[in-house]
Amino acid sequence: MIVAQAKPIEEILEMIDKYDKILLVGCKGCVAVCAAGGEKEVQFLASAIRTARKTQGREIEIREVTLERQCDPEYVEQIRGFAGDYQAILSIACGVGVQFMAEHYREIPALPGLNTSFMGGALEQGVWSERCQGCGNCVLHLTGGICPITRCSKSLLNGPCGGSSNGKCEVDPEVDCGWQLIIERLKALGEFESRFMEIVPIKDWSTSRDGGPRKIVREDMRQ
Amino acid sequence: MDYPPNVKLIRVPCSGRVDSVHLIKAFEEGMDGVYVAGCLEGECHFLTGNLRAKKRVEYVKGVLTTLGINPERLRMYNLSAAMGSRFVEIAREMTEMIRSLGPSPVKTGAGREFPQEQEEGEEQ
Amino acid sequence: MTGRKIGAVMVVGGGIGGVQSALDLAEAGYKVYLVESSPSIGGRMAQLDKTFPTNDCSMCILSPKLVECGRHPDIELLTYSELLGLEGEPGNFRAKVLKHARYVREDICTGCGTCQQKCPRRTASEFDGELGERKAIYVPYPQAIPNVPVIDKQICTYFLKGKCRVCEKVCPAGAIDFEQEDEELEIEVGAVILALGYETFDARLRGEYGYGRYKNVVTSLEFERILSASGPYRGEILRPSDNEHPRRIAWIQCTGSRDTSLGRGYCSSVCCMYAIKEAIIAQEHDPNLELTIFYNDIRAFGKGFEGYYESAKKAGIRFVKSIVSDVKELPRTKDLFIRYVEDGEVKEENFELVVLSVGLEPSEQTKLLAKKLGVELEPCGGFCSTPFFNPLSTTREGVYVCGVFQGPKDIPETVMQASAASAVASATISAERGTMLQQRQYLPEKQIKGEKPKIGVFVCHCGINIAAVVDVEAVRDYARTLPHVVWAEDNLFTCAQDTQERIKKVIQEEGLNRVVVAACSPRTHEPLFRQTLMEVGLNPYLFEMANIRDQCSWVHMKDKEGATQKAKDLVRMAVANAALLEPLERERLPVRKRALVVGGGLAGMTAALGFAEQGFEVFLVEREAELGGNMRHIYWTLSGEDPQAFLEEMIERVTTHPAIQVITNAEVVDHEGVQGNFSTGVMIAPTMTYRKLEHGVTVLATGGEEYKPKEYLYGEHPAVLTQMELEERIARGELDLGELRRVVMIQCVGSRTEQRPYCSRICCSVAVKNALKLKELAPDLEIHVLFRDIRTYGLLEQYYTKARERGVIFTRYIPERPPEVEAEGNRLLVKVWENTLKDDLILEADLVVLSTATLPRENEELAAMFKVQRTLEGFYLEAHMKLRPVDFSSDGIYMCGLAHSPKLMDETISQAQAAVARASTLLAKDEIEVGGVVARVEPELCAACLICVRACPYGVPYICEDGYSVIDPAKCRGCGNCAAECPQKAIQLQHYRDEQLVAKVLALTRGI
């Protein structure tokens, strides 16, 4: 899922400072699952904003809505009937959701309530970790199911750098060395000899961000 | 066994039922202080509810700080059903603390209770 | 009419034991008559301040049981009454009961307390150990059940002088009746349980301690009252002579215990622990107190006790091993001067307060009643005689016993025995289960969906409890102005029986669909009002309470205006919530009337037979090929029984009983379901056949085992054995006793250590037992027992005395310098530091016998499967140390035997029977109600994020095939943690929905 976290409330307050009537929109997709943008966060943020405004002696009207997803036009259109009544849309979806809001409601500013962080999963209740950078050219079959692009701080493809020490990364001693993990995994799979010695050719990054904004088209599905 | 009548209770089956939304709502509504009274640590009737409540209280305290509301206005206490005198003590302690802080800025609209730079917990 | 059996049991004694028996019996479908000689139930436990080893407030944990007992439709309380005699035969007795005149009508009295306040005559309060006062008309203590006073005829001015009758004049209910007379009742019952309890030793008999002469020498029970917040000094530690704070307090242990010269050759079992507790609590009151306990042995043998003892030592409480020779009062200061011998030296010290840790003994009335009933008593102490393998049966058939009357014991063991006695007593009349019960009558539930809220508010005066502080009429008038309120009134006592009738009438006449009562605590009274609602067809959850007594009038006495304003606020909040109340559905699930017992040792077999005798089917699953467990290796007991013969007969009964299916060679492999409807899979060797067992309750009796030590050359030298190995060798004749000259036994091997910080409880008695056996077989054999504290508690003390008389030599060692064992060829050298002589004692031994710890048998996987908790040491953890000693915190699962903690065989039998009794309260029902205050998921909103699955303390929610969270109402405990964590607000805890909690906040801040 896409993992995001709440922006500092001061930042949000500053963003909406000039408005006194806003629409706060949550998303029931990824950001609900990572506890950043679901209905509960909508209620909490709305209340926090109103509280802050009351301390300044100026009220703000907030309409609270949580959509099924903010990354599909049909859902985004569900607020069409009343969006125009508000001065701004504060979206607590991922960056996709905020942009979809901006694209669909051109006359109203769409503001981000979250910082979209990464694609990852839950390690345990309340802990999420990055797993994928969406490079568009997956190599996990070569690396024991552990992504060198994401898990190695330097995205190296042919083994660890000299900064790997005691299984930890020189960039941050809290972070496991991605290549240490890959090597251990390959050994456990009995694939170390065959895989590790193989030189991985230079990666084609054109499928990644280097090729500009990406797009996928499924002609078989297209109408 | 006497405490000031400004303390009013909202009954929940477990302090773990108390949600961060309930806490912030109470402040939005202009409560001067809120405290969550849970079982003693390690003695939660529902195993871990009081520990979850404690974490939520900590989280909301952080948010209050950023909103310019003194985080001391929100507290978590642990006590057992047998500790009546402790209950009284807490009610008094909380009341005295709120008195010294004055009314919530939510009611007065007087702006932040303390300057932005000031660190949490340095009030008085 | 012979042969007709009666489905009722009489329980004599209304202390915690009697109350537990009564509740278990009534819940299992038997009518109960609970006879108590004093004016109210509660017994000794009600007098205690805190309880060891958890420091729970005694009254707080007891009171709900008392309330339950008082309200139960199938328990008839006969307080201020005594059993005179018993005729007839088991199954069909006629009991003669004398009901003393209270001079107060129980059916009218509302318990308002006005009479007590106005009564002019005072006397010393028995309840407060005579340190406090009561009136001539009195309720012994505020939470007493029934809350109906009695007039003490001996001191009442009217009875003495013919005038006064103030109580009659002030009673608002007109309940005083001076014409009442004693009444003799004849009651038919099938069985009788004696829970007669104890009184404390009369400390005057130990004249050298000065009790009765010196004011500042008090008994331990009096000290409980001194500590208690509701006691004579309001919880301040004061000494009686001058009401000053004492600084130095001493406890003198074994006052009236372990003293054959006073005819009390038994240990009272609880005094060490209560003294430690009193010292710990005293220190909590005032950390600067200097506290000293003079002891003989510290007998911290129960579950969690050793740790408690250690914590007391760490907290700086001083323990002096010495018997105090005398106490003298210093005339001027009233301080006390104590002389004692420590390490061979005479020492002297001053204290400001001395607490005598007095022993327990059956009262004279108890002994008299026993005689009348034909129940034999032990020569030692006059406790009730019971057969070792049937510890709940008296010598009169059909009459059973539990609690201290059977032998000194603490609260959990009393509760255990009380449950157990209810099981064995009802086993004989199980065919009559349910024949004498009251049927509760309810109207069919009215549907209120779509109706606008119509709220009725009832504001209680609670006599003067509320009305003296809060302006009740003003609150009532205010309530009338609140939204949705169509009716508001005030009542003198909203909880009184006649008010219940009135509430019902108002509900029907005014068409109320929500009820608010502004009175006391929902904890004690909500069940009553919910019952009332149900009787007129309203869903019981359409009820809300505002606590304007405990949370208002009682705590704001000095601020009447503030209190009245607050009462209005609380009522407004309650009304706001009431408008949002919804009727909650409760589902009824049928109960599978079958038990599963895991473990085929003594505990498991006893439980299986117990269930079978109650008329329930049982699966008895044993991992090994044979039944019997540890008992297969026990050949004799201290009191002379033959365990092997008993075991053989028991196995025969178990294997041939038509209701018991024995499954040996079987491992439990899976488990699911909820109470009443469990299903457990077992894999049966050698064919590894899988079988699914369906049952309503589970008893885990997975046992324990002897620790095989690494210490003291065990396993290296052939002459080093454990006690169990010694017993086996003697029994099989494998020991050449003629060759032996000296045997050394070492206690606490593997117990009371850092790694295993608990006392294994049984090793002292086992050592004494085997030492006595060796002495019997070879009188000239020299036997040494090296010990830390000898813990032969209760009546076992007699055997310790006997062992010493037979010449067994007991030598104390200190844990800092434990014994050392060295090999010297075939022989062994044991070196031990003798702390009194300050020298090493060196013993040449032919045999070294190690009294090793008792460990729980491997149960980790099983515990995970059944989702039950264990202690740090791996023993099963009960739901509550004191009052639920055989229940797990998961409903429908119970424990017994060594898997709970080390214990002797008779204790295991009691506990197994207790598990049967507790489980039978569930099995006796045809269906159970589930639901009510549970979490409910709105599937539409659910994001299937798993947060609830991870947050639930009980592992209840799961994501179903359709991709949303499901919470089984039968499993949900209603804590609401999932609801608080759900990021989509898809989960709401019924009755405590977000909307409701927020409505209370809004009502508080925004007014109407």
C-alpha cells in the first residue's frame, strides 16, 4: 500500500489560514489502512483545526467526508454536489488523491493534509516499512525476493558497498544492509553460488522516474 | 473525602475505549482539562486497554502542544476501584492545576497559551 | 415419602465460603437457604482491609458477591438465624432453623439509615474489633447485605427501660416492629454445607503478651480495622491508648498457633502472610514506620506468597526469627517493652504498638452445632474431621464442609473448597436440579424502532444520602425541562421494592421507552433497574444512570449549591445519552452439556467423576497410555492412607463410568469456539487418528512434575535421590535400611531461588512424611533435615512435631550459605553452616535426599491453543487470585491440580471439585445469552486494515472471505479497544458508541 503520515498540524493551519469554510476529505484506501487518512483521522483533524481556530477566536466551518478512494474519478465526483460551497479542499489522501481533487475541482484549491511517504507494508501494529520504489523493472527473482533498489540505501545491484558493517548500513546504523539480507536469503535458498556471482547488467532506468511521468494502458480493457 | 464539583465523569467500560477523537473533541468543546482514569498498569481488566489509552493520551498531548494548548490540561491516571482517596487526590490535583492555568484558550480565544518556541512541560 | 430427594441445599455460614457455595449452587440450578447467625452476610472477609498477595481491597472484591447473593432469586437469606438441628436422611433432611427477631421488617425497610443516626444508645462495635462504636439499632457495616438493621435487645433503651422508640418515630418507612418474635422454621433440603468459619484465638490466654491489659497490644484483626478507611480511625494508623501515630510497630507471630501447651498444636496457615500484608499496607500509609515481625518460620507457601515476602524484605520490613518471651507496658508512655532471644542472645526493644498475629479456631458455637448435628471433630483444634481423599465430607452423610472449619486456610482455598463442597453436596441430588427454582417473569419485548425517545427520569433521595446535600426537587424540576423527557419524579429510595413497581407503572402509563435513574452507582444497582425494565417488556439497555450520590452528594458535602448544579449537569448528560440508547440484541446459544478434561491424573480424574456425578458427559483426555499421573508414584500419606489402593479404585470408577469417555495416548492439537460451544481436536497415538470433541466447558488439569536437580551431585552420585525416588525405593524394598546409618534431606532444592522464586509448598510435608516412614522402618536411623523455613501449615504441623519427637533432627540453613555435598567414595559429606553456632556442621551421610521443586508440566502450546494465561513460572493464571481461584479469565475454561500451583493430594481433590462446580454453573443452563455490550462492525465502512485484529486483547476479530472484519458477539468482551483504534470508524461499541460519548461532552458544555 501507499504509506503516508499526517503533516504537522501547524503546517496545515498555515495552509488554511485564510479560509473559514473548508471541505476535509479522507480516503478509505491505503491511507485508511495505514491509519493516516481514514474517517477517524478526518474527525480528529477536523476537531483539532476547529480547536486551534477557537483559540484564535475565529471559527471555521469544516465539512467532513471520507471517500471510498480518491484515485478513481467516479468516487472523486461524489462530492460534486457541494464542493463548490467551500473555499478549499483539504485532502488527507496520498498525493494521488490530492491531485485528483485538484484536477476535478479546478476552481477550488486542493491542499495536502498528509505527507505521502512510500510504498510499503505493516511490520506490526503502528509500524510500516518501505518495500518498493516502483522502478518499473522488477529484479526480485534475482535477489531472493528482497529489493536492492529499495532496501539498499544506494540501490546497488551487484552486492554491498564498502559501508556495510555488521549487517548494518553506513547511511543509518538502524537500517539493515539490504545486501546483507539478500545474501543471507540467497544462502538459505541455496542460490548464493549461482546468483551472487552472476553480474547483473546495468539496469534500464527508463521504466523508472528517469523516463518522466509514467502511464500504463491496458488496451484490452480500454473502452 | 471531598473534591471540587467541577469534575464530571463519563463512564466507559475500559480506558482503552477512549479514542483520541473523544479527547480532542472535549477540548474543542472548551473543556479546561480532561483526564483519563484507567486501571493500574498490569491490572487492566481487559489486559492492555489502559496501556493503549496511555499512548493515545500521549499522542493527543503532542497535538495540543502544537495547537498552543498546554498539554498538562490532559492527563492519564491509573488507579484501582479500591483507591477512593487517590481518586479524590487526583480530582483536587487536576482542579488546582487547571485553576493555576486559567480557562482554556478555546473558550477565551486568546491565542496560544505559550509561545511557539517553548518546549512541552515548561509551563507555570 | 422415603427416597424422595429435594433439590435444595442449606448452607450454614454466610462468610465468603458460604456465599461462594450458595452462588455456585444457585447458578447450577439448586435452591439455596443461606443461614447466617449474625445480622448480615460477609463474615470475616468484610472486616479485612486489604488481601494478600495482591493488596486488593477486601470489601471491594467481596461486595459484588454479596450483592449478587442478596439479589439471587434462588438464594433465600436467613440472617440472624441459626441451625438448631437436622432430621431425616441424606437427600431429604428437615432442618430446624431459629430466626431471631430483628424488630425491623425486612420487607419494608429501605436501609436509609435514619434509625441508626437517631438512636441514642451507643456500644462498642463488634465489627470494628470494639475499637469503634455502633448504635443499639444497627447495620454492622455500610455495605452489609441485607441492608436491614437489627435492634440489639441487650442494650436497647426501650427493651431495657420500656421507653424511647426513637427509631420507630423517625423511620420513614414504618419498618420498626417491636412486637416481632423469634420464629422457628422447618426447611426441607437435600444436603447441608457447613461453612462455619472461625473466630480468632483469645489472646488473653497468652497472658505474657498483655492483651486485654495493655491498650496498645492489639490483635491482627483489630489492626485490620485500624488500617481500614472505613474503620474506627478512618484509615489513619493510630494507637488506642492516646490516638497518636505509632512509629515502631511489632508483630508477634504464632499467638495461639503451633502451641501444644495451649492445646493448639496446629499452624493457622494465614498469619505469616497477613502480618506481612499488614506491615506492607502500614508502610504504604506511612513510609517512615519501623516495622518488625517476630516469627518462628515464615510460611509463605501459597501462590505468589514467596514473592510477596521477598518484596516486604526489600521494602525494609524487619523479620526477626525469634519467639518473644514477654511484653511489658511502660506505665508512663504506654509503649511496650519486648524481650526476645535471637541467635542465643537475650535482646530487648521498645515498640509503640504491638500486633498479636492471632490464630484461627472454630468457635464454641460451631463445636456445639457440630455435636448437635453428629459431625465429628479433629482432636487437634476441634476442626471438622474429613477423610483425606474426601476432604469435603463430614462424618455425617449428606453434610459437607468447607473453609476454615475444615482446617486453617486462606481466602482462595476457602473459595475453592466452597465451590467444591457445592459440587459434592449437589452430586447426591443432581436428579432434582432445577426443580425448586423461581421462574423470572418477563413481558415480551416491546419494539421501539422508529419511536421518538420518551424519557422518564427518577431522582433518588437515597434517604438523606443525596437529599441532605443535593436539592433533589430542583434536580427533578430541571429534568422536566430537558429534551425528550416526558416524566420526572423524585423517590425516597428509587431502589426500594415499591419504587420498582412504581417505575413499571409509569413506564406503562406514560409509554416511556428510555429510563434514567439519578441515584447511586450503576456498578451495584444497574442490574436491578434493568431487571425492572425487562419485567415490563423494555430492552434492559434502554436504561441509563446518573450517579449523583458517590460522584456528587458524598463528595461535595460542603458545597451544596455546587453539588446541586453538578447533579443537574450529570442528569443532563445522562438524558442526552439516553436519547441515543438503542435496544441491544442478545443472542441465545444452546449449551453443549458435555465437559472436556485435559489430563488424567488425580485432578483430571476427580473432575471427570465430578461431572459424571452431576449428570454431565465427560471426555477425559490423557497424553500417556495410563491414567494416574504423579499419583502412581505416591505410596503413603502423613495421615496413613494407601494412595495406590485409592488410585486403583478411582481408575476403575473412571474407566467404567458410562458418562466418561477416557481417551488415552491423546494430544490436544486444536481448539476453537466459545463457552458453551467448544470444539477441540485430539490426535490419538499410535495410529495418529484425529478426533474432534464437542463440549461446553473445559478443565485443564495438565499437572506438574518433580524438578530433576543439577545441584548437590544429583545424577552423579548414586546415593543422591529426590524425595519421589526415595519413596519409590522404599516402597519397592530396594533400599537396604539395615545398611543405612545417616540420611540427610535438603529442602528448597530448586525452590525459592532466583530462577524459581516460588515455594513449592509440599516439599516440607513430603520430607516429614518420608522421614517418619524411615523412622518407622528403622528407628535407629539418624535423619537430618536441612531447611530454610519448615512450612508444615495447618494441621500438618502435628506431623512436624511428631517427627521431632521421633528424633528427626531439623537444622536451619541460610540461603546465603547453602549446604554443600561432596562425594567420598560411596559415602557423602554434607557441610552446612549453622548460623546460631556460627560454625559449619559436617555430616557424613549414606543417603542425601533432595526435596526438589514442583514444576508445571510443559503447557505452553496448550495455553496458546486455549488462549489462557500463565504465570512467569508457567503455572496457569487464574482470573482472580482471591475470588476466582479455578476460573481462567476466558469464560468456560477452568483449572485444577498441580498445573495451577504445587499442592497436596487432598487440596488437588478440592480444587478439581471446585472446577466441576464452577463449570456446572454453565453446563446447568440450556442456553447462554451473548451479545449486549459488544463491538459491531459496519461492513460498508470497513477497510479490512487488520488494525482491530491486531488491537483486540482477546484475538476475536477476523477478516472474513468477503473482505471485512467480523466480531463474534459471543466472544467479544466489550472493552471497545477495537472501536477506539478503527481508522475508518467502522466499529462501534454498542451502548458506548462514539455518538453517545460525544453527546455527553456536548451536553456538558453546551447545556440543553
